[in-house]
Amino acid sequence: MPDTRTIRPYLEGLVAAAAKAAVAAGDLPDVAIPGAAIERPKDPANGDFASTLPLRLARAAMRPPLDIARAIVHHLPADPAIEPPAVAPPGFINFRLSQAFLQDQVEHIIAAGPAYADLQLGAGRSAQVEFVSANPTGPLHVGNGRGAAIGDALANALAAAGYRVEREYYINDAGTQTDNFAETLYARYQQLFGRDVPLPEDGYPGAYMVELAEEVRARHGDAFLRPPGEPMPPELGQLGIELMVGRIRKTLESFGVRYDRWYSEKSLYEPGGAYEQAMAILRDAGMLVERDGALWFASSELGEDKDNVVVRSDGRPTYYASDIAYHWDKFLRRGFDLVIDVWGADHHGHVSRLKTATKAVGADPEALQILLYQLVTLKRGGEVVRLSKRSGEIITLDELVEEVGADAARFFFLLRSPGAQMDFDLDLAVKQSSENPVYYVQYAHARLCSILERAREQGLTPDGGNVRLLTAPHELALIREMMQLADVIENVATRFEPQHLPHYAQDLATAFHAFNDAFKQQNDPSLKVITEDAELSRARLRLVLAARIALARVLGLMGMSAPERM
RNA sequence: GCCCCCGUAGCUCAGAGGACAGAGCAGACGCCUUCUAAGCGUUUGGCCGCAGGUUCGAAUCCUGCCGGGGGCGCCA
């Protein structure tokens, strides 16, 4: 018997075989049979699955689609997983899953447990998700939170889909911004010792730089102080970056994100490292040209609008050089089969040239997926909260987490498709009411747990429950909803659309609430999970257990907690 | 000027070339002697920005236009 994950290809197989049988029997003209095209009807009245094959065959077969549908159905064998299929205009074949099949899914889910809806799409291939990767020159802000939520959920979904996943944070610890950061830190540090020195022009005016300088002084006293006018000690910049990265790491941990690796940009430039190797490849291919004293990557020859500088005329490499070396490292040295970069939309101009460079160093540009997410606008009391990085007045991710909690923040970040600009309503996120979908979903999980707990108090457990007793409409509807999780994971992992997770979580919670409150609506106590009938109770407890597994799974994929009581 | 994203209900937004376009919130009307009312039920609300095209079939794909946002540095 097929299960949740395999039912769709199973039906495709049935339909394709029936179509071929119809051709063999002379009921259909001899035409090529494309994929059986099984989809889910929007309206449940049309069944659980539908094939549009007759519509697709109509032209080639030169027959009305309805006739084709009838011919195919005529050759479909009876199958225990489905009820007899129905033909519907203009040419659909509609399938309804059998009650027994639905009931069996409860056992399937319980047996799978926390691994429920795991897929084999990745087939053990490796995937790397690199996300946030904000410059360690300041605290993470709210926009970084969106990237964190998206990247982490995507990584979770890819892991569920059968990839070996690594999460990575790329630390920009080389380059101009780092120098500005170090100069600012040294200025603040000197100020602590009473020197009247100005901040550098392109420095970082935020108050956190003062804190950082104080931290350095508390730990190391005046060890980094140099006579006035002398250059700063380079170790101070290094230390500052380390302290800042430590803070970022802590912020992300409080957001529920843990990385497998923190990758240093600086390490690209070690002797014999990624930078040298990647540049050697480009040089050997004749793709590097010198002009105006700088070294350019001749990307225009590969279809880009223009060439781009990789080494400035003063000899320092650009971020683009770093990116090329970094992606050479990802693909050619570490050998990831799939690389996903999650970037803010303000970086969109780099997508094309990075893909071009990736191809030039010998990687498959198709294996590089760059997911762009649009800006976040904060709203409070219906008013837009203005952000200004220049003045240092930003709302940090720490502040957001403190105000609304990591769960709510992640849920709202995931709710919108990455490509859509989003408003983040601070008032709504923190509201503990029916207006807030975060609590709606978590509340469903808490009630599932509480039902199991109540039953246990009365000596009832799901053990030994017979799922064949699950026949009520709301019970079967809940099972149908639980079955969708595999599709959702596939969608997220193949299309890189994490917004399906929170939407599905809401649908699943709704199905549970409808099931759970059916007895009130119909004023029938026998519809409760825990009833006079112990056998029926045990069967429903199995359904509750399965629902808890499914809901906990989707909450986990979103990086949210699954509270047992609220 | 060129490039990217968005335009769907009053608001915030889902929508996988298929059937009558959905959800939440807001609005209206019901349901607490309850396995947690952070819940449930009923209901109001749509030229899917506009105009063409492709297709048996378009909110979805293509072209053009309009509107909103972002980007086009030897910054990252």
C-alpha cells in the first residue's frame, strides 16, 4: 500500500497504465502518454486527487476529453487505496482516498514519529545554506531576522527532504568596512582614556561601539593604547570583530539559529588558499585583464553588462574577488551539490555576476541558488517605525526578540513570501489573542497535549486503539490535512518557498480545532475524544497522537517551540 | 536609462497552467453547566493594476503600459 508520501506517484502510475491499456484495447488512439498529471483539486468536493491527463490528450487523440476520461477510467483496476474514480467535465478524473487508506495514515504517522513526512528528494546529496552573513561591524537588525528565519527554515526543510545540510555564516572580516570598524573602535577606545579624537568619517556612530570599547578596556586595560598620532595596533581590530561575532552568534542563538560553520572571509587569503586558486583558474582562462592599474574580471565576455574589478589599483582585492573565491571553495573544494545563498534584495545586482563567476571557476551555476528577500517595514500603532543605520538608530533583532519573542518573530517572517516586501506589525506579534496566528497554532499543539494528558489521568492511552473506528467527517478531514505535510516539505525544499510552512501550520491547526470542537457544535458528547466508549476513545487518542506529531513537526521546521500547555 | 521585486476582499497577504479565486484580521449574527473560548459555527465583502498575446483552459506563462519599492561604486 502506498502512504502519504507515495500516493501521488502511485496514482500517476495507475492512470498512465490505464491509459496505455486503453490504447492497447483500441479504446484510445495510439498517442504518446505524457505524465499523468495528478494534482489536488481546490474544492474537496472534487475528491482528494485529480488527473488532467484527458484534457492534455484531447488534441493529439482528437477526441473529446470526457470520452478519453471514460476510456481511461474503464481500464483502471479497483484499488484498496481509492474509491471508484469519477469523471467530471470538462475532462477530469477525480480520485477519493478510501476510508481505510486514510485510517492507515494515522498508524503511518505514529510509526514515523518525529521523522514523519521525511522525503528522499535529496537522496543524501549535500546542501549548504548560507544566510544572514551580516557584516560584523554592528548588531543584527530586524531585516537580518527575516534572513535568519528564512534561511533556517529552508535548511530544516532541505534536511527533511533528504539532503545533508550545512548552515553557514560568512564573516566579512576583511576589507574596507572592517577597517572602518577597527578605526571607530580605536577612536572610542582612546576617548575612554580621555583623548579628544574624532570618529572616522565612514565610521560607526552607534552606541554599541562605546560598549565594545569599554569591554576591551575592562579585559585588557590600556594594552592597545599607542602614543597619540601613531597607527592603531591591528590586533585591536581583530579583537573587535571577534567580540562582535560573539554578540551576533548569541543573538542568533536566542533566535533559535545554530550554524555548523562560521566561515572567515580572511581565511580565503591564506597562502595557497581559495583566493589564489580561484584567481589562478580565471587567469589561466584568460579572464583577468589589467586596466587603469586594476585587475578586472572580463565578465562582459560571458554576457554580463560590464567587467568588474577584482583587485583594486592599490592591490587590495574587492568583495567580488572574495565572493568568487568563497564560491570556488563551496563548490570545488568542499563539493556541495546544492548551494543556497540567502540575501537581502539590495544585493540583487550581484546575482548575475556571481553566477557568471561561479561558472567561470568551473562550478555548475544551476547548483547555485540565490534567494532574495525584500525589505522589512516595522509598524507600531499603525505607524511605520523609521530605521536609520547612519544615525545608529536601528531596531535590533535582540530588541525584536525581547519584545515579541523568537517564536512570533520567526512565524511572521516566514508568513510572507521572501519576494514580497513585508510589514511587521509589532503590536500584533505581541498580542496574545485570536488576532495572532502564532498562538492559534501553538494553542492547538497545547490542546493536543492536554487531551493526551487528561486521558492518561483516566488510565486511557493511545495504545491498542483501532484506527478503523475513525469514521467521523471531522476525523477524516484531520487525517487528510495531516497528509499534506509531505507535499508542503517538497514544495519548500524544491521551490525555496518557506511561506508554505506557516500557512500549512494554520490549516492543520484549523482542522484540529474543527475536529476538537465538533462535539460542541453538534452538541453531542459522544464526539469527544474521551468518551464513555473506551475503545473509541483509544482510537481517537491515536488520531490525537498523530496530529500532535504532525503539528510538532511543522512547528519544528519553522524553528518554533511546540508548547505542551499555554 | 538599464536591472530586480511587488500590485489579488476594507487591511495584511496566500494561491502548484485546471473546476465556483482563498486565509487571517476588521464588520454582522450565534456558541462557555467546556477533554484550555489564545477556541468553534454562520455571514458580508473581488473589473486578480490596465491592454494585448499563447493555450482546450491564465491570478499564474509572454509582450507593452501604469503605480509602489529596491538596485545599478576600484563600498559590502
